[in-house]
Amino acid sequence: MTSTASNNYGALRAQLDTLTTEAFRPELAEIDQLPTEEIARLMNGEDTTVPAAVAAQLPQIAAAIDATAERMARGGRLVYAGAGTAGRMGVLDASECPPTFNTDPSEVLGLIAGGPSAMVKAVEGAEDSKELAAADLDALHLTADDTVVGISASGRTPYAIGAVEHARARGALTVGISCNARSALGDAAEHGIEVVVGPELLTGSTRLKAGTAQKLVLNMLSTITMIRLGKTYGNLMVDVRASNEKLRARSRRIVALATGADDAEIEQALAAADGEVKTAILIVLGAVDAPTAAHLLEETGGHLRAALQSTARTS
């Protein structure tokens, strides 16, 4: 090993020694000697601590959601950026938005260091490049209405930090999700969300508690943003995209729950609405035809409650 490489290794090791997520737990040093059920019990106990760590960051999470929803209401996009497990969490959350909320695939995006192939196979060195993150974002032609969320358990991953720094320089809103306090990623972002879950069961395996924490925060970020954008009616997914039989059945059930209508009326409304659940509900509850329902939803930015209030005022 050259002296330069040795120095770099020493500096990195010293940095890792300061991270809560990398801390060694001597009380678990004999875990491989325990019965399987006892290991499972220990792991389950570790997982139960994660929601409390997320709860401690709820004010920061809510502020990030409100700022994100404000920009998305103006046509902005939500972009996740991370490496490894963190990047995969972002891609997963983004990929679930179109079927759940009928978003266009271009509205919520997940970037992972090393590109799509890194979803299933590690791309060595990709996470260490801020320049790669900047190039990936430049390909999206960021605007000031976009939101970029850097995700990194350690809070030190160059790809995530580079994404946030580059996005902020372009005027986009920035959010940093990490699992260490006073992280470089949290400092780089306008909205730092630092969910400190503590050392992992397996030293440094941040796909465990840290990964769970990231999933919980991303669930909140996308779901509540979509609620703010009118993608739900109460707790019903009225913008669900019925792309298969299960979702078509779910669409009928959502219309039934929202309206209390019988099967025949539901089928008629969905047929008139070309399968659009929100439009079908408005047809039934607002007693309007499909073109009127579509027009009212367009006028109200897709907010079903506001569209229903419009029908009540004109009736």
C-alpha cells in the first residue's frame, strides 16, 4: 500500500470511527453463538427502536413535505439521490408513486449512483463521486421548482452530498436524510432530517435499522406530499392507476367506500369516467356528467373535495 493510499485509508477509518451507524457493540460479539430464535428476538428488538428515532424528526420531516408539496403544485419534480441501499430505497419509493397516485413517471424520480444496474449489483466507486451526481442531475434539467432529496445512512456519501450541493446551486429545494447527527449531508441541505437509530446489530450494516428508518421517512415524504396535492380523498387512493385486475377491483371498492353507491351505479360511473376513480366519485357524489366532472377537477387542480364544493355551490 502506498503512503498516499495508507493516509487515505487512515483518514477514512478515523471518520468512520466517529459515526454512530458504524459503532461496534461488544455486547453482541458472540451473537453467532446464539440460537436462531434468540438472534431473531434481538433483531426484532432493535427494529422497534426505529419509529421513536423517526418521531424525533417529525417537525423537520413536516417542514420538508410542505416545502416539497408547494413546489410540486407548481409543476416541480421530486428527485431522490443516493448510493447502495439508500439509493435503492429512493428508486423503490419513486417507482411506487405512479401506480399508487397516478403520477407521471417523470414527476417522482430515483437516482442511484452507478445507474439502474446498481439496483441489483454494486457499482464500485460510484458512490464516491460528487461529479457523477451532478451529471445525473444535469441530465434532468433541474428547475427551481424541483426538490432533490439526498439519502445516505452515514451522511457522508459523496454522491448524495454532491447531489444536494449541485441542486442547491441550481436553485432547487434540497433535503438530506441521514442517520447520524451533525452530518455533512444534513449541513448541505436546506432541510436536514437526521434519524439517529444508533449502532447496527451487525457493525456497519446500514441496510438494517438505518435502511428501515430511510424507508419510513420516504413513505412519509411521498405519501403526505401526495395527500397535500389532492391525490387522496380522506384516506382513499382516489388517483390509483387501475393497470391490472387487482387494481381494477380496488378502484371499484374505493368508489363504493367514497360514495356508498350500488354496483350498477359504480360501474356506470367508472365507464363514463374511463376508469378514473376520482372522476367517477365526482360523477356520483356531485350528480354531474363525466365532462363536467373532468372540468371541475381540472379547475381545482385535481382536489376532489374542492370540486365537490363547487358542485354544492352550483346545485
